[in-house]
Amino acid sequence: MILDGKCPAGPLSEKWARQRHELKLINPANKRKYTIIVVGTGLAGASAAATLGELGYRVEAFCYQDSPRRGHSIAAQGGINAAKNYPNDGDSIFRLFYDTIKGGDFRAREANVYRLALLSNNIIDQAVAQGVPFARDYAGYLENRSFGGAQVSRTFFARGQTGQQLLLGAYAALSRQVKAGTVRLHPRTEMLDLVLVDGEAKGITVRNLVTGRIDSHAADAVCLCTGGYANVFYLSTNAMGSNVTAAWRACKKGAFFANPCFTQIHPTCIPVSGDHQSKLTLMSESLRNDGRVWVPLKKRDARRPHDIPETERDYYLERKYPSFGNLAPRDIASRSAKEVCDEGRGIGTSGYGVYLDFSDAIRRLGEDVIRQRYGNLFEMYEQITGEDAYRQPMRIYPAPHYTMGGLWVDYNLESTIPGLFVLGEANFSDHGANRLGASALMQGLADGYFIIPSTIAHYLARTSPGAAGPDHPEFRKSREDTEALAQKLLTIQGRKTVNEFHRDLGRIMWDHVGMARSRESLSTALQLIPELRNEFWENVKVPGQGKDLNQELEKAGRVADFLEFGELMARDALHRNESCGGHFRAEYQMPDGEAQRDDENFCYVAAWEFRGLDKDPVLHKEPLTFENVELAVRSYK
């Protein structure tokens, strides 16, 4: 099948205005007749639920946390992009659009990315009106800083807490609608199935994580805002509860999964310290504004960093990419760190780490300025490592972070299942093969505040409200299937814990589907993952019972989905015989080691249709056409 992204015709700068004009509307009185389910209450979900509630729809919002304030969006540190051009350094909407397209290695839709850049300025205005405490300069104007993949300063920030502050703004808007009665919040509730009636999304089946009760909720449309799947690697910067379950179970009901192999390895994380760890800690990319990345020139140099003179240091990003230096894009910076460590020049006892050094910036600007810009990040680093980064360089190494792949959606954010809309990191639409820093918050809020209110109305206007309720046979079947799966997990009573299986899967994924991939490694993964999955269903130990608080049962369901989804990731990476962005195939690289794209054969979105675990998934393609930018070798030198 050749997929149609349903992008509007006309000039790039006019497409969104044209689309909004052509979309159907619902008058305010009729909006009250429609119910919309929003799954996930991070930035995309909270902003969508708040905005849809304010418009008058009845909204049912679900999150597995005890409060939307605990959505993983709070972990975003460095900032949010917008083309305001306050520093007057040459920025524009088109430049933000181009940087994002280029940063994604020309594997994203032009129309979606331009709309994202266009809406970026509205997001900042919205957040300021909500009272988000962005950093300001001495005169009181909003401050900006730079991020990787750009030569302008367009990133708005609130120290190292930007995601948290933006989420609190969205949460305030959401809370207002909860009080007004337009939004009903369902915390500690996890979506376990999508319910289709006559082929359209009309509700979800959930588990109350406190009581264990399985319930169904009917609606006229469903919005999935459930984040990414980086925890398939076990160790990642994601919260431990982040998972692929909602998206994967929607995929098993007919929603195509696009570009699952496009995963981002963030270059600036605290290195692994031992097998005891259950997650990794992100250090914001914003630190690379003032921090310089280096390793010793000599292999296995065990000297302390202060004992290594300048002449014996390799500032490898500045050497390899002089135009961008330490602000090279994340995929390039991550691979470069891996290369120098593989050469034997990594630091730390493991040899898998590089230095992020602020001594030059402290000498130039003073320690007080660095404290003002990054103080809470330095505090967090010291709490975790016991090291003072004002006195010695930070130790960093790449780690799984963000996922560019997700459920396929068209220009209206609607999946291949009518009535199922996918927002934020859960969809694939805006970042191509590599996300530039400070663009995740931008996408989540653009989707929630400004896009979905228009596009979901176009779908609802063509439907009748209340088409099916929780007593419909499809809802009953969904509840029965969900309960049967829980009982199956509880009755295996094997000898191996869920965490052990997750750790084993993560090791397979990192070793064979991680920063560098090859036909050999991916073929190995496709052999090992099904074997591990079979062992899981024969030997997993899930204590407790279903009708109760049971966190092991929660984790078991999520890991079961990761064991299925990981295979699709490896398959997608194996079929894409090129290197692009975060997808780096060892067989496909330029003589200088840079990624080698194959635009003639792979300039498309790969969308996979699930056909069952015993059958190969079917690949569908959406061709990518570039009318406003020229396909070029992606160079940051």
C-alpha cells in the first residue's frame, strides 16, 4: 500500500492555513455531545485535554501516574525551540524548518515540519501567558541559548527545568477544565487495549492499577499521547514506567507503526556504573553551549583530567565539525563519542565515557554565570556521582533517549484506524531519523494546543455521537481478552523475574540494535528476541494476583509488549539498507565515517502492519517528496 499523508496542496507557508479553512467545524453547542478519550497526560496529552475541554468537548483523560505532574515531560531539561529571532541572529520560520528537516536527515514530511516551525512562536506566547518562568535577560526580555544542529540561538529555557515548568503550565490549564467539569481525570489507570467498533476507534479498556479492576470506556474518538519506547533498551533516560504498550496494542488492532528503528542515542548522559542500575540520567544538551567535549590523545590514559595538558587533549567534535563544534547534532555527537571510546581513548574505569569540561567557560564568564545557567544540572550531577563539575569535568556517554518512530499518522494526526489520533512522541511525524534538541517539547505542545483541536473536529463532524457504549460486544470481548492475558501471566509461575527478562532484552537491543547496526548484528537480534520471548512465556514469575495492586503484573504486560515490539525494531533496521540520522548501519558509511543515505531506494516512511506473531509484518511505504529543500549530503563541518 502507498500511504497518503493527506498534505494540503499549495505553497508550503500556506498549507496549514488552507487545511484549517477546509476542515469541517462543530458548533459550540454540539461539541458538548462528543466524548474524547486522551491517553497520557504529559505535555501532548495535558495540553490536548485542556484545550479540547475548553472548547466544550467532554474529555476523559487517563494516566498511569498518580498525577499528570509526573508525566515524563518533566524530565526534559534544556529548552524549547521557537523562531522568534529575539537575538536578531538570522533565525526565521524557514530556517527552523530547514534545520529540523536537515537534522532528521531528510526523512520527515516537509508539510508537517514546516507547520511545527510555524506554530513554535504561538507556543512561546501561550506558555508566557500561562506564567511559565522562562529565563530573562537583565532588561526583562526572554533569553535564548543554542542547541545542537543550529547556528542560531532559538531555544527558550527555564534553567534546566524547562519540561517541568511547561508541564506545570499545561497542568494548570488541565486542572482548570477538571474543575469546570469538561475533563474527567483517571489517574493510576493504564490503557491495555484499544476498542474498535465497525473499524473505528471508539474506546479503550483499562486496568485500575490500585484495585486491579478491568473496565472499558467508550468515546467518539481516542487520542494517544503516551510517549516513546526507548525503554526497550532497558537502560535509558526514560522514566522506568515509560513503555510501548498503548501504541503497540493499537498497532495490533490495525494502526501501522512507522520507522520503529529510528531511535535517538543522546550524547550527554551519565555513564553506566554497574549492573545494579535500572535507568540512566540525562544531562541536558544545553550544557554543550559552554562545556567542551574531549578525551585524551593517548590510549588508556589513566591520569586525572587536570594532569592532562591541552596539547594532549582531543577536542574531537571541534576538530571534526569546526562549523558546529560541540553543538553538532545528537546522532553525530553520540557516534563520535563511541568512536573515540572504541579506539581505547575513553575515560573512567570502563573506558566508556568522555569529558564535558567547563573550565574554559568558568574562566571566561565566571562561576556565578555558569551557576545561573545550569546550577540545578550541576547539583543533580553531584548528587548522583559525588563529583563537583565546577572543579573537574563531567563524565558523559551516549544513552537511549528519544524515539523518532511511532504510530503512522497523516497530516491531521490521524492513524490508519479512523478515529485514533496520535500526538507527541507517540507518533512518527516530525523528526525524521534524528530529533534536534529542544524540539520534543515543541512538538508535544504544537500537537496538543494547536493542531488536534482543529483536526479532530473534522473527524467528529462526520460521525454521530455516542455510537457505541461499554456494553457493546466489542467492549465485552476486549475486557475478556485483557483479563485472560493477565491470568495467563499470573499462572506461568516460572523462576525468572520480569526485570531479568527486561534486562536480557535490553542487552540484546543495545548490543545488536544500538548505536551501530549491521546485517549480522540485526540478524542475530532477530534470532535471539523470539527465543527470549518464548522463554518469557514459559518461565516468567509474576507474584500476587490480578484483583489488587500488583506492580509486577504491570511490568510483565509492558515487557511482554517490548519483547514483541523489539523484533519489529530489528526488522525495520535490517530492511533499511542505508545509514541516516540515528540509524547507522556499519555497512553504509562514507569514506570519512559519516552516514551514507540512499535517497533513490529509501526516501520513504516505512510503516509496518501487524499480521500476527506467527506471520511477517507487511511493509507499507509513504514516499517523501522534497519541493522546498534540496536533498543534500548532511554536513556539519
